[in-house]
Amino acid sequence: MEPLQITSTQNPRIKNLAVLQQKASERRRQGLFIVEGMREIGHCTAAGFSIKELYYCQEMGELPHSLHSSDEIICVSKNVYEKIAYRGSTEGLIAVVKEKQTSLADLKLQDSPLIVVLESVEKPGNIGAILRSADAAGVDAVIVCDPLTDLYNPNIIRSSIGACFTKQFVACTTDECIAFLKQKDIQILTAQLQDSFAYYDTDMRRATAIVMGTEDKGLTDKWRQAADAHIRIPMLGQLDSLNVSVSAAILMYEAVRQRKR
């Protein structure tokens, strides 16, 4: 069966793609989200997500054989693809993917897991960068507490280059997360300037959750009170903070260093 051909940017399907890219409320309502590019789509399907619609531009290359089994394949003209694509170098591929509902109960943790917790970190680019570092450092899971953006925000997917699919990635409330970590006997290390110890003087070899807050407000008192230890990254210049994604990477790799001894 020949794929559907779309050559008009006014086609209802194309308009809906734009809505899914722009509005979290529509992603939630439809239970769908957008993934762009072969690498990201590959990580997405490998993680067990199901593609509802696959859009490809034949003028930019042939459809990969691994994607021929997608539910519905739609061929778009180059002008349509340029209208809907966020990046130009994504092999002419955009997928509409069905959401999977995951929770803390779905997490599969190894012995002495390493978890990164983000409380109300809003910028998708920061979350995506943290996910990339989490993948590189072999972190077991990334948990977003009281999220200010949905987990399927296109900018999270793009900036993580698909690490949002390679890592266990869930959202919950702060109260739920604290209860989960306590029940699993996972020590809570909160990154904060006040009443804290240098991160390299803190034992991260046991089951550990590194908890990061926003750069402007830091962590709420709930996390400070629940913490087993408060840790800080020494600041030797005139500024008092690093970008949250940089801080998270430093702390993750300290855990890696200690565990490789």
C-alpha cells in the first residue's frame, strides 16, 4: 500500500503536528508527542514506545527499513517538512508517538542505585542536558518532582538527543519521591550552599539520590529536612552558582569516581 502523500502545509494532520509540538495540554489530551530525527526515534522505539504516525520526506533520503512497520507512514513534500521540522538535519523523519504512563512503582533499580532528582527544574534544555549526563554516567533513573514542564516536551527530547528514552525517566510529587527513597533506603543528598559539606567528602558508594533544585530558588524545605546530607560544589570565583546541568554532571561523576575505586 502506497503511503499517504501530503504537499500542503494547511493539511489538518500537519496543523495537528504543530499543535503537538507547541502545547503540553494537547500532548496530554491526545496522549501523543513528537520525536524528530533517526537517532531519537531509534532510542524511542528501542524503549518500547509505539509510533502512531511516521512522516518522512523522500527528497531527503529513503525511509529506513527498521521503520517500515510503523502504524501509518506519511510522505511529505520538502516544503511541508521544512514547515514542521525544528532542525534541518534530522534525515527527513518525524514521528508521532504514543505516550507511556510510568510512575515510581515502575522503576527497576539495581543494587546501590544512583538516582538524580530534579525539583521543579523548568527549562527543558537543562533537563535534557542532565539526561545526557545521566546516560553517560550510567545513572539508574532521573525523577522530576513537581514538574513545571511535561516529560515529552520536544525541547527535552531534542536537547537530550534521546536520553529521555535510554534512561528511566518519571515525574511525581516531592512527597511521593521522598517516601519512595526512604522506603527503598536510598540516601538523599541535597545540593545546597547552606549548612553543607564539599561533595567529594561525602560517601556516594551506597544507594544514593542526588537532589537538585532551581538555580534561583534552590530546594524547598521538604528536601532539606529529608536529606541525609547536604553537599556543595566549592565556588572559588565571584559567582555563587553553576548552571544546574553542570552541577548535576559534576556530582554524578563524583559518584562514578567513588564507585570505580
